[in-house]
Amino acid sequence: MSVTVAPPRAEKRERGGVWSRVSAALWRRPWARATLLLTPPLAWFLLIYLAALVVLLITAFWQINPFTTNIERVWTLTNFQTIFSSPAYRAIIVRTVAMAAAVTVTDAVVAFPFAYYMARVASGRAKTILFMAILLPLWASYLAKVYSWLVIFTHDGILDWGLAKIGLGQVHLIYTNWAVYTVFCYLWLPFMIIPVYAALERIPASQLEASQDLGARTWRTVRSVLLPLALPGLVAGSIFTFSLTLGDYITPLLVGGTSSIFMGNIIYSNIGIANNVPFAAAMAMIPIAIMAVYLLGARALGAFEEI
């Protein structure tokens, strides 16, 4: 009895033919290529990110037993009632949103002329140097940058020493909301400059020249032409600055101390110290809801085109 064995070359040709047919089928069906390409990241997104948010939302409606400190899986609105009925928690929410808005506006005011110079004025070499100046701080450790400002603001630190030398006296900014505000503006400024630069670079020079040919002065051109066209970039940058400020707790903890309490600090303390995970989850839902509304407004302004 003889057994016929296919030669290796024939087997390779058969495998190559299978892959050729699969490749041809995918080429004729773009939707199949897109499905095959997007299925793994979408599955990861749904499993890790959205599933975690669902668990967070569910946990927010549970409560802690005051005697055993165990989580009671009973549906209740107690956590949300505590947050919105307490003047202290309401003040913390308002303080956090106000800080995020102030940092966003400040970074936008600082970033716009800087980004305009990079996009419309700077030469190629100067633009490269400015990009390096913006991106290099992003490579540094977050904690290293915060601690450097801690050294600057501390009592008898560099700031107080410099002001005393020129006769202005010491300001003692350490452990104040002003110190937190300054550090936030510094930390998130690159996230505002880059989207604004991208928006300004896309503006055709002919539109600015047409405005000037029609007799518009510089400020009128900026107000009527430049700002409306750069608005999506400003909103895109504000998404980063606003959301990062809204959820940060490390900078207020290190630079602001006990006098600067924000929503992130409440969430952190209830998870690590008070061991009240349901209340922390309920507090975490507030910045998520705020950012959801913010993102809907940003989408309406076309900000996602600049991200």
C-alpha cells in the first residue's frame, strides 16, 4: 500500500493561494477590512474603559455600612443626596470648576500669541526650537515639575528670596489656591499651544490678506477672521486643560495643602483613607458628567477636527 505525499512546493503554493484569495476578498470588501482592523481595539475599549465606567456608575448607588464598613449592594441615592445637600461639597464642586475654567482661560490667552508666532511668523529653525521648548517639559516627570514649583513657592524659597532682594516683600504663595492655579497653568500650557498652533497653521494667508485689503485694522482682523477660524483649536486645547484640572488631586495635595480641597482630593481620600468607595464613585460621576456636557459643546464647535 503506497501513500502519496504532496511535495512541499505544492503545499506552499496552496497556502499562498489561500492567502491570496483572503487578501482579494478583503480588498473587494472595505467594510471587512475596517471590521478586522477595528475589532481588537474596540473590544479592548468596551471591555476595559466602558466596563469600568459602568461598574463605577453602579457602585455610586451603593453604600457603606457604618458599623462593619462593608459595601452594601442596595440601591440608594444617599451618596448623591449627601453631595448636593452639603454646602461644603457644593463649595468644593464650584471651586474645582472655577479653577478649571480659570486655568483654561489663562492658558488660552497665553497660548494664542505664542502659537500665532510659531505658525505665522517664526522661521523654520525658530519654529523647531520653540517646538522643543514646548515638548521637552512633557518628557519630564510630573512630580518633578510639581516639586520644582514647591521649591519656588515655599517659605524663604526662590520667589520670596527674589522679591525680598528687590524690596517687594515676601508673598508666601505656598499652600494657597494661587499656587495651585499657577502650577496648573504651567503644567497644561503645552496641551493648549499645540492644538491652537495646528488651527492657526491651517488658516490660508489669503484670508488675512483679504481682510487687510478691505481696510480692516490688525485688531479687527484678529477679532473677525483669526479668532473665529482658530476657535476649534482653542476649544480642543480647552478640553485638555479643563479635564486635566478637573480631575487632578496631586498638585492641590502637594502645593495647596489642606487649604486647597478639590473634587479629586475628595475622591482620593474616600478611596484611600475613609474607605468609602461608593461615595468616591458618586463624587467621580460629577466631573464625568461635567466633561460629557463640555465635550458635546466642543463637538458642536468643531473642536474634534483639531485634536
